[in-house]
Amino acid sequence: MKFSELGLTKDLLTAIEKHGYVEATPIQEKTIPLTMAGKDVIGQAQTGTGKTAAFGLPILEMIDSENKDVQALVVSPTRELAIQTQEELFKLGRDKHVRVQAVFGGSDIRRQINGLKHGAQIVVGTPGRLIDHIRRGTINLSHVKTLVLDEADEMLNMGFLEDIESILKAVPDERQTLLFSATMPAAIKRIGVQFMTDPEHIQIAAKELTTDLVDQYYVRVRDFEKFDVLTRILDVQQPKLAIMFGRTKRRVDELTRGLELRGFNAAGIHGDLTQQKRTQVLKQFKHGEIQILVATDVAARGLDVSGVDYVYNFDIPQDSESYVHRIGRTGRAGAHGNSVTFVSNSEMDYLKDIEKLTKKRMQPLKPYTREEALAGRMNVAADSVADIVKSTAGVADSEQVDKLVEQYDAQELAAALLGAVANVEQMDADFKLSHERPLPHKHGNFRGGRRGGGRRGGGYRGNRGQRERRSYDRGSRNGSGDRSQRGRSGSSRRQSRNFVIKNND
Ligand code: ADP
Ligand code: MG
């Protein structure tokens, strides 16, 4: 369906066109008319289906740009998502002169206060920082007409419920509430509905869950050879832009270091880095200055970077839904993508569960030999040599060149150049990752420290909330204090240690 059929006005239609959107996505088509009609809406559709514009366009439509009050508030679970949403809304609302301010922790609060003072009609923020502004009295939410809880499942999973309840106290009861999410487990819906008035639930079936556009492979490995298998795969596959997932922060740091050591252009992001660093890394990745982004699930959630051709699950995710989110980072916007999931023998049940959810079989990938990896490296080196030859003018008639030509034949010189460019020693650079225990056996009696039988039978993602919440607290302490340490986090931290496996972002 065309956007012009959805009752949007001219300024927005021009912006949409400039943005390159031709047709509305299904979630946009179904929810925009309802939202424009003032209804409360639960919008559920898989990652990457344009949920931001689905709530953003009707909001922009309703905004009075002459009026300086905050008229819409979007609550986002992470800083990255808040920034991304702010950018998208800003672009779409530019012709209408709508001001959109993002507020999140780990960045200068004074600048945000200034932005708010200048009259932002839409505010996009993370719960912690929003509460900060509410307490300081630097944000006035009493004229908010529309409230959006974006990525609601993740937000509630992260234990932001209390925060959201406090934010709700600062916005009028008479308001429109929108809840957007990739998944909608019953418990989340139950909670969400309490904030809403007679909501319409629009669910777009995830028919191409994990998309048919992603070729999915798995590789069986033993722990001690995992890293070597990985770098050979990278040498052969030569991804242009790849996202790699590690289970823990330590893992992300170590993987990044190891990859650099073996000559790959990699950088890591996770919750312990300062906001500034995370933003910088993401920017470099989006511009292709970094080729491999190593991340934890939380740090990479919802990130929208086009052109990612490979996703590597160096550690298989503990729950199948995370897998879907992970590989949703590739195969976007009609492009073709690939994923490779590493799995140990004892983790095969996790793989089977993923396949059950995606209804798609992963193809086995045989680890590559060193020769195959070398050939891959040489191929790339040969291309670089071609570039070097093209760009090296003006030294051809030097004395040293003559000398070399006398001394060696062309074969030798080419080999030396290729070898230097390929940097073959790097391939074998010694590197050992710290041991991470594989995930506990999934089926049967052995449950390790897992609480209450895991995800099945209603215990959905049982311990995730506290686990991730924990890392959040830690992450923001590095920034300039997103959230004050609230009372309950201490107890959940202690408690969580008993059953957290080690998926702690
Ligand atoms: P979600 O929130 O559902 O994960 P996003 O809102 O982040 O998805 O959108 C994913 C990508 O799709 C973004 O790059 C966005 O600009 C793009 N997009 C959104 N709507 C459309 C559309 N109608 N046509 C083409 N691209 C779109
Ligand atoms: Mg989104």
C-alpha cells in the first residue's frame, strides 16, 4: 500500500519519499490508520519491519510544530535504540520542522536539558535518564498526548517495569499509548495492557522469521579449536561487514583482541563501554571503517546497519528468540545474508530448538583447512596488490627499483609483495581465548543452575530480566551516571548470581 493512501499530509509524504520509502510495510499499513484515529495500539512485528515509522509517522502527523510542549514521548530500552529512533523521527519530521530530542545516560545531561528547553515536541529516551529529568524537573511531560513503549518485550524483560510506572505518573492519564515489540509473550502483554485503554492488537505473522534471505550454517567445534576455526572461516568467507556475537563481555573483549591480532579489522561493543565509545564504534561500523563488530546480544539489539553480509554466532544463544534477533541483523531490505553458528556437541539441543522455531534447517559447514584459509587471504592480497600497483606512480625510474629488478626475477618480487600484503604470519598468531563453559545440557535431568526448567512451560526467559538489568547498572556506571542505584538492584544481583549461567552480557 502507498503511504498516500494512509491519510498522511504533504510534508510527511515528501519526507517519506526523500527517505526512499515506496510502500508501507504491513505493520505500518495496519497500525497507522488506527493510531491516527487515536486508538491505543499494540503493534507486533519482527525486527526490521519498520516499526519506528509505524508509530513515528502518525505521531509526527499529530504534532503541532508551533507549540513547544513535549507532545509525544518514546521510551526505548537502550541508548543506541533511542539515538536511532531520534534520527529516524528527525529525518521524517524535518520538513514539518518538528524537534526531536533524545535523552539517555552516559552523555552530557546539560546538553539534553538545553535541547529540552528549546522546545522538543518529541522526546525519545531511556527509562533511567527520563526519570532523572523528571526528578530534576528538567522535562515537562504534562502535555504528552502519545506515549510509546518501544521494544516493549525487551524493556520489561530488563526489569524496567517500575521505571515505566514512574514515568507514567508524569504523563497525563488522558493519552494515547502505543506498545511496539518484536515479540509479545503473554506476560508482557498482560503488563502492557494495564497501561492502555482498550488497545487493538495488531500482529504481523513472522512468516519469514529469520528471513528466507539468510543462508544459515552451523559448524560443529570443540571449545579449544573454536577460535582457529573462526579465523579460517573469516579468511575464506571474507565478509564485507559482519556482526559477531559473544556470550559475555569478557568474550567480546577477547574475541576483538584475537581478531585484531590475526589481522582482522574488528571492534567490540558491550554494556561496560562508555556511551561515547559505543557511539564511536557504531559510527565507524556503519561507515565501513570497521569490518567486524563483536557484540553481546543486548548491545546489538535492534541495531539497523545496512550491508551486513555475515552474522557469526561464535557462542550459540541460550534462547531461540535471541537467535532470530541476531540473524535479523543481516538479510535486510531485500539483500542476501549469511549466518554461521558455532555449536559444541553438548549444545546441539539448542540448535534443534532454534530450527524448530525458525522452521528451517541450518546447513552444516565443514571447518576450513589452513590451505583454504591461506588461499582466501591470498585472493584478497592479490586484489590489494592490484590497487597498490595502480596507485604507485613516480618511483618507477628510481635507482633502487633498477637494482631490485636486476637482483630478482618477477616471480620472486611478486611473491614477496603478495606475502607481505597478505601478512601470512598473522594467520598463525598465537592466541587463546579463556575457557567459557558451553551452555548446560538442555534436555534430560541435568539442568545445571537453571531456574525452574528454563523457557519451556511458561517460564519464558525467566532469568533474563535480572541478568540484563544487572549489566545495565554496570554499564551506566561507566557513563556519567545514567541511573542512580536503586534499591532493588542490589538484591536481585545477589539473587541472580545463584542461577545466572554466565550469559551476563
Ligand atoms: P523495527 O523497529 O521493526 O526493527 P525499524 O523501524 O528500525 O524496524 O526499520 C528497519 C529499517 O527499515 C530502517 O532502516 C527503516 O528506515 C526501514 N524502513 C522502514 N519503513 C520502511 C518502508 N516503508 N520502506 C522501506 N524501508 C523502510
Ligand atoms: Mg524498533
